[in-house]
Amino acid sequence: MAKTLLRSGCLDDFLSLGENGQTVFDSALQIRETLRLRKQQAVVDSLAIPQPNDDGDRVDWYAPVEGTVVSWAAANDEQRKKALRYLDNCQANVASLIQRCQQAEKTAIQLFGSLLANALQFPGSQHVYLVDGKPVLTFWGFVNLNSCARADVLDCLRITEEHEPVIEFLPEPPPAVPPVVVLSEPDEPLYTVATPVVAAPQTEAPLPEIAPEAVPAKKPKRWLLPAAAAVIACIAAPLSYYLVSAPHAEPLAQPVAAVKPQPIAQAALQAEPVVHVSTLPVSQVAVVEPPAPQPEPAAVITPPPPADIPKGTLILPADSLKIGSTKFLNGTWRVAINVKDSITGKPPTLRYQIANNKGSVRLVHGDSIVCKAEVFSGLMQSGTLMVKTRGNARCSDGSRYPLPEISCKPGENDVAECSGKYASDTVVPVTFKKVSD
């Protein structure tokens, strides 16, 4: 019975995880079979079955069991929680199996444990499906480009419950009381000018006339005489001081003595005119011409590549070569080598996936035999771009495939002129074409 197709995709859109040059995807079928023999059927049922196409650049993922298929996004909360508990149990069983494999003496079993450590990695929740309520992972053994393996492989599936916000009702503020306006008194001046007090001239008050009393006169009392004498003395003292001191007061201003004009001698009139010489320093005035206006520097506009350059061609920017940057090489490239394969008789087509001078190369030849190897790149002081592999590529049938050492130099319009050199000093032309970023 045909299995249910869950998802299809291009392998170059993801980063394959592995160990010692061998990826999980290359050993996917062996991993599922080994888990079945070790009685880990629950883990086997959670891993989709991969089926690559003839070119080896795309893969279809099929459900291992039959049933109704629901995507993770379409599942309800109860289905997600149940599936997450299922995957947690699978992860615990896999962790226990990895520990036993690492303690084994055989190298093959240790390598299986290392590959199993990355088997449950997957790019995201959109690659998880529920088949009859049980979770199935597609693209297992892969992560997104420019990403690394997650410490918790199920982190992207865990639901973070948000707490409802607590609404606090604040008490109503008391009615506003109009403020009492208090007018402050003006401050007293710190400094006052005293107004001179001029004593008014005192005049003698006329003595009151004593009218004759109708009643018989009484004898004056003796205690009134000293008091009257004191009052008279108080009045007479200031008046006598003013009269005595007034004629001797000095005038406020003395008259200036008149200056008599004196005749000017005739010789003085005929003297040479007086020349006033300035004591200030005098320097010669220099006329300074204003500097000529400098034209503003025009904005540097990088001209677009000529229209005759095919899209996706590898360009070696001069600015990047000066600073030693290889960011222009990040991405996925289809590399064609002008040499015939000894098996198929056709030029091999390689896919290089590079990010920050590291990556992998992959090719398919013969009867869907997949070969892979690790690559690294860098710039030499001469500006030559080098792309090398760590030995020959490992193939799925156990064989080795030789790969060239590629060097590129900027040509016309900075288009890369590349060539590949094999171990036998054979040099062949190489062409790069970008597939994706």
C-alpha cells in the first residue's frame, strides 16, 4: 500500500547535520532500521520515510503509518499536548540509547550514537504532522540555514501559556478643593535713601493774652515754676543755636577766580604745525583673495553589473577583496566542472553550500549514489579565492569520489574566472551559478 506523502522540499534549503563527514540524512534508512531492531518502535513511527529524487536535490517524506493527517498548526491544544508528551518519551528513550552507544567499544556503534544525537533535530513546527494523533517528523536531521542544533529539540513545539493580565481598580480621587490664594505682602526694600530733613525756621510764638479773670486770682503753685522754666529752656536752645551758627556757615561752592587772557607771541604763531603721530602699530594691508569654491564630492554610486552578465554568476567585488571579506560566497551554488564522469559520461554537477567560509558539497552520480564532503574557503593575499575540500567525498555506497581544488580570480567586470585542479595536476574550467542565498 502506498504511503501518505507528508512534505516535499529541496535539500539545499536546509543544513544537514552529521558527524565525521557523514550526515544523518545519508544514513536515514539505516537509522530507522537500527532503531526497529533495538525495539524502539515508537521512535521509528515518529520519523518520516525520506525518498530522494533522481537528481538528489529534492526529497519526499512519507508517513510510516496510515491514518488521517493533520498539520501541527491545524491541531487543537489537546492534540498538541498529547503529541508533545509522545515526543518527550521518544527523546528520553533516544537519550538513553545514545549513552549506551557511547560506552560501547565498537567504533560503528559509537558513530551511530553520534548520528542519533542529531536525528530528532528538525527545522521548525511546520515540519511536524499528526497521523492518527501521533506526531511524525519530516526533514529530521536538518536545521534551517545559518542555524545550529537546538539544545532542546522540541523547544519550538512547547506552548508558552500567557497569564491573563490582572486589572486593578484604583480608588476614585477625592473632589478637588480650589486652592486658597494668599496674597503676600511686598518685601521691604533692602536699601533706602534717606530724605534730608531741613529744619523749618522757628518763629517766636506770640504770647497769649491773659484775659482778666472774673474770679479772684489764686496764688500760683510753686511746683509749676520749675516745669515752666524747663519748657522755655527747650524752646530757646535750638533757636539760639540756629541764630548763632547761621552767619558762620561755609558756602557750598567757592567762586572760581577769573583767568585773564594772555597775549600769544608772534613767534609761536609762525611755528611749524604740530603733527600727531599715532603710537599704534601699523602694518601693510594685504589683500587676501577668497578661496575658490570647491565642488562637492559626487555621491559614489556603484554601477550595476552589465546586462550581459547572466543572473547568479559569481562576482568577486573589488571592495570585498581589499578587506578580505568572503560574504559574497555565502549561499548555495551549482558548480559545473568541465570533465566527464567515468561512470555516466556526463559532466558532474556539484552543489556547494557555504556560510562564513565553511560548508559542504554534495553530488549525485550513477544509480542515485549520493556523495558528500566538507568544504572551506578563503582569500589569499593575491586576491585569489580558494575553495577546498577535506579529502575526497564519501559516497552512500561506501566509495570515494575525487573533488578538485577550486581557485577563482576576478576577470572582466569582476566576473570570477575559476578553475579546478585535481591531485594529478589536471586543471579544468569550473563555473559557479548561485541557486539561493
